[in-house]
Amino acid sequence: MGNRLSKIATRTGDDGSTGLGDGSRTQKDSARIHSLGEVDELNSFVGLLLCEEMPADLREELISIQHDLFDLGGELCIPGYEMIKDEHVARLDGLLEKYNADLPILKEFILPAGSRAASLAHVCRTVCRRAERSIVALSHAEQIRPHPRQYVNRLSDLMFVLARVLNRFAGGSDVLWQHERKRG
């Protein structure tokens, strides 16, 4: 790819439209742009999570995920283009297996809480679920391959597991929901 960002403020979007990667234009409130924005927001939150202390191997894996999310954005930006493949989804499956292996089995619901890093992983999880919903909505309006949807589905599961891992890394554990807790 050449240098495509030679001018940031083009004013071409002042009419409420934006350019896609294939040169076509669409409205900024289209399902495609909505999905693209959700993935961009998710990638930004993963970047924020990377500001926290964490194991070095987890940091490198999250950086790879950021690159995948950028690729996913590219796929959404260019109708018919393919960047996210089976191997991307399989890599997340492997990470889920790796990080879930040493965690205790959950017998209760957990709250999205604990350490700052774990809480940010939970934010990533919820933003990822929103991105998934937007990709599903896009697939009702336009042809979308299954890999982007599968990728964000696995990634949200991984973020849940990573929140648990990050709580333990910080010296804590899961924050359990207490159904019978007295309020008031």
C-alpha cells in the first residue's frame, strides 16, 4: 500500500458521506460505516488496555490482535475484500485454550471488576460484543463473509478470559456476583 494519508482534512465528507477503500462513497451512518467504527473503537480500547501492566507474552498477543482488528477494518472498508481468515479465528481459539487452562472453573457469575487492567479487558469485551452485533446487522443488509463475525465472537470470549487472567496477574481473583447480597 502506498502513502494514502497525504491529506487528512479533505472536506469530502462534509456532505455526510465517506469514501470506502474501493473508491466508492457511502453515507456515514450506513451499516458498513457503523461496523467499521465499532471495530475502530474496539481497537482503541485494546490500545488503552495495553497501557497497563501485564505479562509480556499477553502484551505481544494483544498487539497482534490490534493488527488483526486493523485488518478487519480493512475488510469492512472494502466490500468483497478478504483479510480475516480461518487461521485468525483458529489463533484466537488457541489463545482461549491457553489462557483458560489454568483458570478455576466458574460456578458463579462474575462482575466486570477487579484490577484496572481486568476492568479494561471487560470494557473491550463489551465493545467487542457491540462490534459483533453491528457486523451481524451489516450481514443482513450486505454480503459479509463469516470470518469477521466469528473473529469478534471469539475475541469477546477471549477478553472475558483475559480479564480473569489479569485479575490474577494483579494478585487478585474474580469478583463474584452476590445474588443474595443485602442492598440498602
